[in-house]
Amino acid sequence: MSTKKVIIVTHGHLAEALIKALAEIVGDVRDFYAVNFEIHESLNDLKEKLEEILNKSPNSEFIILVDFFGGSPCNCACHFLINPKVYVISGVNFPMLVEVATKKDTTDVKKLCEDIVKAGRNSIVDVKKKLISECNF
């Protein structure tokens, strides 16, 4: 099984904050990279940041998690999908990061991508509605 690296790409400094919070929960966040897309940067700047990380480990598989589908980070990351070792998943949230952090060294990348999406979807809950219906208020 090849080494998996995770790149989180978001508008502003969300990527950086997500990795910092993840480190507090799971500890080891080696092979995680934050790429912040700031308002003063161009798409070319963002592309260069991604290329730099990807080129450091050409034999690794990369999962790129972006903030939302169709945004600049997602559109830029899609340029790298021609590489069969690059996967892009949109809608990054904290449960997705915990999933990838705890499974990346033991799970096949295609299965891991499925598990990441599932964890993200399952974490979205209308808490009030769920609690009221389960507690029969």
C-alpha cells in the first residue's frame, strides 16, 4: 500500500485551522498539508502551491479535500485529476478529517475516499429535530 498524503485546500485560513484542531484530537498529522487560498492570491498562485506539494512525493497517493464544490480551491485541484494518484473530495468537515487520519495508513485509497464521503454526510444532522424525534418531546 503506497503512502497517502492529504492536502486540505480552503478559502482563507480554514485549512490551517482544521489541521491544528485535528492534531489536538488525533495527535499525528504527518502527511497532512494545509493550503490557504487568500483573497490577494491568483488561481496560478494556488496551482503552484499544490504543484509544490504534489512534486515532493511523486510516488504517493494524494487526497485533496476542498471546502466546496465549484469554488476556486476545488476548480484548481481538479487540474490535477489527470494524475491517477490524485483524488479530490469537496465539502471538507472535521469528521471527514478524523476518518482519513485514522484510516489512511490501513485502507485502500478508493475505499478511503468512499469512507470519507460517508463520514462527511453522516455528520450533518439537524440536532434539534433528531433529539426531539428520538426523545418524543
